Amino acid sequence: MIAMSFITGFFTVMAMISGSALLVLVYLDNRKVRIDDGIAQFRRHIDALSPEARRNSVHHNTSEDRWGR
């Protein structure tokens, strides 16, 4: 009877530790910033710019400017 209660208690404690570790890992995974979030934030920032500022940004990123033509 004593051995059975020890085994039951041991597995209960292990299950609680494993469950807690799983919850912590899920929480930490959901907190990560994903690359898609950064892209969406950048697009929102560009959309918020005035047309003059946007034109200046687009002008600097044309292929002609990259090659120095």
C-alpha cells in the first residue's frame, strides 16, 4: 500500500511539472515576434506616410539608383 501511494504521488508530481513546463513553453512561443508581424508593421508605417514622403522613399529604392545610373 505504501509503495502504491509513493508511485501515484511521484507520477502526480511529474505530471504537474510536465504540465507547468508545457504551459510556460506555449506562453513563451506566443510572445515571440514573428517576421510577418514586422512586415505588416512596416507596411502600416509606409501607408501612414504622406504621398511626398512615400515618393521620396520609393525614389531611393528604384533599380536605377541602385546601379548609379
